[in-house]
Amino acid sequence: MKFYVLTIFPEMVETMLRTSILGRAEKNGILEFDVRNIRDYSLDKHKKTDDYPYGGGAGMVMTPQPVFDAHQAIVREEGHPVRTIYLTPAAKVFTQKDAKAFAKEEELILLCGHYEGVDQRVLDAIVTDYVSIGDYVVTGGEIAAGVVVDAISRMVPGVLTNESSAEEESFEGGLLEYPQYTRPEIWNDVKVPEILLSGDHAKVDAWRKEQSLLRTREIRPDLLKKEAPPSHGE
């Protein structure tokens, strides 16, 4: 799977994508990252990519020309339209289900906004999906792009050394992940739950499912409400 990232701060994105699991997956030819500096496509002699907003207001807005030209350069290289994600808090919150859906694509373009955002006209022209990583605001789309690419990449076959890891993580099956333990058996006078030492895989699985349910009920009860069937009369 190939990820294109459009940004004015490529060094931020490069560090996130070429480290740890993602970096290893790229070296193994499973993933490919192409980070493009939007400034390289600016026709302004000073390579500007922002200007004051019409109507007034604080901050600056990214101009349409360099964003559009950077995007179109990728489309021409690929020879076909490419699904394009714009990272913005003004969107539906990204979920594990979304990660699985995006992972079915062969290529994705992620556009990182900055300042007060991007001129709406170019967004209307190139963006297919608007994605938020949460109900808060960060300095730019680069951090959000790293989160989204990481989550999607974990769904691509071969990226994780242990393929079952993705199936057992939080939000799989609509529940948070159960608590994990490792050696030593006793640490700080606290012992690992006895059932995990039993060797009875059926009992361990049942315990983990119960713990996932309890943890979800305590921390994210909203997830259980989403899974609840409609009551009679609805």
C-alpha cells in the first residue's frame, strides 16, 4: 500500500512514518511512503503557501494553487483518481472501522492542513474523505496524518509480525482491550491474575472477554450503547 502525504512540514511526517513498525514495513516492501512538500509546487517567488482570509479574522489560510498542483502531480503519476483524505477537526471522528476500510485501497493521499485551514475551493475539488482524530485542535494535520497512517497500516497484511495482534487490540469487536501482564509473576507485591498462569486457554479467553467488557463498561460505556439492539417499538 502506498501513502502520499502533502504537507508544508515534511520532516515532521518523515520521522513518524519511517520509524518502528512502519519503517520496517517500508523496508520490507509492504508499505511505501511518499511525502511531498507543498511549497515545492508554489508559483510564488517566495514559495508562499498561505494568505490572509477573505472576510477578516485571525490567522492565515493555505492557498489553493500549490495544494491543487501537488495533488494533481500525484494523480498524473498514478494515472487514475486517488482517494484523498483531509485531516481536520471539522469531520467525523476516525475509528477502527474506518482504518479497515481505508486499508483496502492501494494508494491514499493525505492532505495536512495548517494555520486556519485550507481554501475550501481546493478541498471541494480534490478531497474525498474528511477525517478527524478527535474533538480537539492540534497545530497542524501532520500529527493527525501520522495517527491515521499508523492505524491504517496495522490493517495491511504483513505489517504486523503477529497477525493476530490486530484482531485482539482495543475496539476490535466494539470493546476495549483486556489488561496485559508479563514477567515477573510478582511485582511490587502484586501477583499476576492466577487464571493467566493456569494454561487453560478456554478459561483465559473467557476471562479476557469478561475483562474487556468490564473495562469498556467502566471507561467507554458509549461503545456498548452503540452495539445495543433497538428496544421494542423503535
